[in-house]
Amino acid sequence: GSGTGLLLAEELAVVDRALEANGLTRGDVTARAFGCLLEQARRHALEIVADAQDYAYHAARSDVQSSDLLLAAEMREDESGGGIAGAPSF
């Protein structure tokens, strides 16, 4: 549906911004490498959501609040040193 296209567009924009932050564009990486970056971004987002759900559960809430997501993202950054664990620096 149209919701899937919007989600994909947002995911592509996330990877494009990450490339730009490292002085790169899509043209600087192969299609396969871009696909791998996209998949890694999806996995990272799912891990943050899962962590946020754990934090909400720990707080005896069934709903995930923005503070749970922010804490989850902050904790992931602390674990990986500010980036995706094992990802090379550009």
C-alpha cells in the first residue's frame, strides 16, 4: 500500500543522511552496499523499539512513550561508542 512506500522513502532518507554525514552519496557506494546499509538501519531501528518496549514494561506501562525511545537510543549509543557496533568509521 501507500504506507509501505512512505516507510521505504523514510528509510532511504535515513541512509542518505548517514552517508552525507560521512561525506558520501549513494553514488559513492554500490547498490549492494547501499542495500546492506538499509538493512542495518532497519535492524538498528527494530532493536531500539524492542528496547523501548522493555523500558515501558519495566515502568509498568503497556504503552511506549517518546522518553522510552530516547532512552533506548541513548543506551545503544553508549554501548556502541556513538555508532553502529562494528561499523567502520569513514
